Amino acid sequence: MRIRRLLGLALATATLVGMSALGAATAQAATSPTITSPECTAQGGTVTSQPYSGYWCVLPDGTRVAVS
């Protein structure tokens, strides 16, 4: 019974550590840099409009950056 309790505690700890790492990665992605429309076109990108998501710059290498 004690082993089962220790395994449960270890699993809960591992889950919390994984969730905090995921949260940190999501926060980093949410604070990605923005670009202006003229900067986008100067770099060879195109500005596209996404419904309910705003404007995005699609660069020639395929990356998407939010337009401010």
C-alpha cells in the first residue's frame, strides 16, 4: 500500500513539472515579436488576414509573424 502511495506522489509531481514546462513554452510563444506591414513586405513576405485572428505576415520561409 505504501509503494502505491509513493508511486502516485511521484506521478503527480512529474505531471506538475511537465505542466509548468509546457506553460513556460506557451508563454514564450505568446510573447513572440510582431512586425509592421511595411517591414513584412520589405522582407519579401505577404500580409494575410485570418478571421478572428487578425493580420499575419507570411515570410518566404513559411514562418508566420503577427502584424502590429
